[in-house]
Amino acid sequence: MKKTKMLPFMAACMVALVGCNTPAKEIAKVKAIDLANMDTTVALGTDFYEYACGGWIKNNPLKPEYSSFGTFNVLMENNQEQLRNLIDELGTTPQQAGTVAQKIGTLYAMGLDSTKLNADGVNPVKEELAAINSLVTKSDISKMVATLHKGGMSPFFVYFVAADEKNSSMNIMGLYQAGIGMGDRDYYLQTDEASEKMRDAYQAYINKLFTLAGYTPEQADAAVNAVMKIEKNIAQISSSREELRDSQKNYNKLSFEDFKKHSSALDWDVYFQSLGVPDLKELDAKQINFYKGLEDLFKNTSIDEQKAYLAFNLLNAAAPYLSDDFVTASFDFYGKVMSGQQEQKPRWKRSLSTVNGALGEAVGEMYVAKYFPASSKEKMLQLVGNLQKALGERIASLEWMSNVTKEKAQEKLAAFGVKIGYPDKWRDYSGLEIKDDSYWANVRRSNIFDAEYYLADLNKPVDKSRWLITPQTVNAYYNPTTNEICFPAAILQPPFFNPDADDAVNYGAIGVVIGHEMTHGFDDQGRNYDKDGNLTDWWTADDAKRFTERADKLVEQYNNIIVLDTVHANGRFTLGENIADHGGLLVAHQAYKNSLKGKEAPAPIDGFTDDQRFYLGYATLWGQNIRPEEILRLTKIDPHSLGKWRVNAALRNIDDFYAAFGIKEGDPMYMAPADRVVIW
């Protein structure tokens, strides 16, 4: 599960949230295994996913506002209602100017104020558009790229400040390929009919934005041509999704002076000075050849074409925060065409998302104070300890790994950092200015505030106490450079973590999530980092070869999956997540067996043994309805397999699953033992 930027907070304990003693809201009991979520008319040996989740799928049809809807979305919707109530409470009393409560309330209200948004029209970006249109020189372009980057946009590439992967205790400046509005290079390079239609729709969208911004038809057409020319060029020089998974290949640390010799795409001195980094000494250029390619791109495009491209980056980023005609244009392409959504989410959800993005930890502090019981954190710490022990046992028993590498792996496992629920220290938002000028102006100020927050870390020690997602995020992550796992408060509720469920179900649900994140430390990418988070090879050559042989078999398994029509899954791109799913299942099941401490297994519940309930608990997490357009989009951009295959493809490799349900040769769920893959 991935790193994401998170959302803000709102609550009745707004004044002194750290000292707030409001009790967590009592949580209604939820069935551990709800039989109504199953479809027992489907033979479990034919399609275990449908057997376990078919009832849920039938009872949760897609709403027009969703391109996909699953158990994660159920929790997200519940969280949104809770956060909405917290914000509404803020509006019942006057809030002092400059307080977090005032900032949350003001920003949320601006997102709801359709009258002002429509009256403002394109005005909130007119000044920025004029600045772009006034550019004349390469130096001007370089400065504007930095300005847009700090404002949350990503023309040509993006910068970041994070741990130096080979000196993980210190932060470094990094650059990463970006700059294409459709998000993946294949949309620009593939020549099939579907890709052609997508490009046609994208060009119509670009034209619409420039038309709404007041450009003449001729100017809009010229802008479309310029944007497509530049973005197709960027796609051609971009590394593939699979290439981006090679950590060593994507580490390219060099001095600033050497980098300038490698690429003169921009006036790099002007760019970094404008970014607020006037004395840069070194950087990690990631996809190093990309910047040489950018140099050629700039040589082959005019200043006017570059200006049109930068103007589109501005309009595209601002569109969701402008008048309804801009919002609709953005949704029609990114929502309807790319994802298959039929309707926009209601305005309050969109506004809440903006507040969460701008003031995420503040909202999280309110959320935790009211909805996260301390007992959940205590139980999670115990579960994590049990999973660590089980993974250590599995590493010790691996027949394919030498003792030398096992010792290093055990050291890494023992060094795992664990974050549960919420940060120990909350972020300070006093420097963020939220005003009543325009919705977009506030979003842009928030982006600049975030940019300066992270830029302040440059060349300083890594702050390992910092969280990468907010407590109200339904997700979890493993961070290789800090060697830590993180489980926010929002995921610690049913069906992931159910205080009223039997242990087998909880180990199959949140236990597998924990094991999944732990296994990321040893997947095809995570295994390249040592216990301190440094990118270094701690494997023997023979062990690395044996790991790769097993991983390649897993790639082949997933490559053979047809996700829709003739489109196959991408087993190489999803390898890390697939390894983590398999490892999570194996580790969590062993941890559950350990928890019995040699005692006889509990009696069946609802007719299902404890082992069966373990796997049903896991499958329940992935119940999902999804539109065809979203299947195709996610297959291109998402390193996770689709929900159905996180169940069926993963479980076909698990021997204990066969034993639990009596899967036999001839069943579609059956895979010959020799073909099954066990890595961790």
C-alpha cells in the first residue's frame, strides 16, 4: 500500500487538541464474518473470490460517483461522514481568526460556495496566466517551472526532499520524471484504438480549458498542439513502470556542477534559486537520462510552445477549484473518460478532500480524539509483535536462503520501526494562511506551505517521527529508507480490525495487512535496503539468484491473468505488492497458529473452521465493484493487483488454503504444487 498525501482535521476539541480528553465514540459491533457477504451458490474451488465476496458485490452496486467501490471505500465514506460532522460542529460557534478551526471552516465553506466560485470564473488564475504569457527567455521559463512546482504542479519533472538512499540518515534533493497529464507514458505511445480515443478525448479537454480561459479558437488549437507535442516527447524519454522499480538504476547521486554538465534543459541555477535552494551542492537525479532528453526537448520546442504547456499545467491543476464549467471539464475527462465515473462526488465530499489535503494532520488530531480508542493501539502493538516473531520464524526456516543472508534479514526485521494510530507530535499549521480571496488561491498557498515545509528538511537529518499519511487515511505503508511500518487509526476498524471478531478472522484481516507491510521490507524493491534503510546489497549472489527465480515465477503467474477482454495483468509492475500479499498471508497464518500456543483449534463458528475463517477474513477485505474503464486505468498505473486477483491468484500459492477448503485437482482454483511460489 502506498504513500499518499493526506487530509486535514476538524473537531469540537479544536482549541487544545493535544490535551483533549473526549472519549472515543462507541463503535457499533460488526459481525466477524457476515454470511450475507458470501455467495455460496458459487463453488469455492471454482472462484473463491466470488464465493467469499459475491453477496457483498451484489449488495453494493456502484453508485454513479464511483469508478470502483470496495471495503476501503466503505471505511472512507464512514470517515467522511465523521469528519463532516466535526467540521459542522466548528460552524456552530465563532472561530478566532488565524486558528486552525477558522482555517478549516473557511476553506471548507469556500469549497461549498458555488455562487462565489461561478462568479469568480477564471479570475483566480488570470494573474498567473498573464505571468506565464509574459515569459521571454530560458531564464524566465526556468523560474516559472520552479514557481509552478512550489504551487503543487509538475511540469516536465518533480523535485522532492527525502532520505538519501545510500546515506539514509540525511535528507537530499531529488528529481523525478513527470510532466504528462494522462499519468502514464503508454497513453501517448501505444497505437491501439483505445489509446487513440483516449488521446482524442485528452486533446478535447485541453482545448476546453484554454477556451474557458478566454483563448481564441486558433490560440486554443495551437496550445493543444504544443501540449501534445511536449507531452508525447516527455513520454518517449520516460522510463517504463517496470524500469522505475529498479532501485539501483534509479539512484543517481552527483554533484550539482556535474548535473549541470549532464543537462542544460533549464537554467538550473535560476531554477533552484527560485525554488529557495540557492546553494545546492548535490542531488539524486533518479532517471538520469531523462534530463538529457529534456535538454533535446527544449532545443526542439519554441518558447511559445513551452508557455502553452506551462499554462495547461496551471489550468489543469486549478480546474477542480474554479467555476463549475472548469470542474465539469476536468471531471468529464479524468472521471468519465479515464475512470468510467458517471457523476461527480457531491460538493461537500470534494471540499472535505481539499481540507484534508491542506490541513491533514489537524483534521487527523480531531478524528483521533473522538473516534480512536486507545485499546486499539494496544492490541495492534501486540499483533505486530506476534507477526514479527512469525516472520522471523519463516526466515529462519527458508530452505533457499543461506545462513549469512538470513542473519542480515533477521537484523533488518528486528530493526523495524512501528507507527500505529497517529503521530506523537502534531504538525504546526500556524504559518498557513487561509483567506477569503479564492478557493484556488488557498489551495495554491497550501501547496507552497507544504513545499517550504519539506524544503526546510534539505541537508538535515531525517526526522523518523514524521508520518507520511494522516491518521484518517484508510491505508498503511512500509518506508524502506526508515525501515518502518505504519498503520493509521482509520484502518484499525472492521473489517480490517474488529475488536469483537475471533482471532482467526482478525489475523486473516489486519494480521495479513501487517504481514503485507512487513514483507515489503523483503520484496523485489525493499530487499535492496538494509536494516538502517540504506540502498546496499546485503545478499549473497546465490541467494539473490534464488530469490529472483522465485519472483520471476510469480511474475509469470500474474502476467497470465486476463483482467478484461484481451488485456493482461502486469506481473512485473505489480511484483512487489504480490510478494507482499503472499508473504502477508503466510506470516499472518503462522502468527495465528502460534497464538494458539499448542491448544486445540477453536470450535467452528457459523459452520467454518478457524482456518477457513482466516481466509474468509482475508477475502472480505477485497470485495469490490469496478467499471471496465477503471480496470484498464489501474492496470496501467497501480502497482497493486485488482481485488479479485489479490484473493484468487494469491491463495492459489498457499498450501494451507488447499487443506482448509479441500481444493482438489481439477478445480479452477487448483495449482500443481510444483508451480506454487513461496518466497517468504
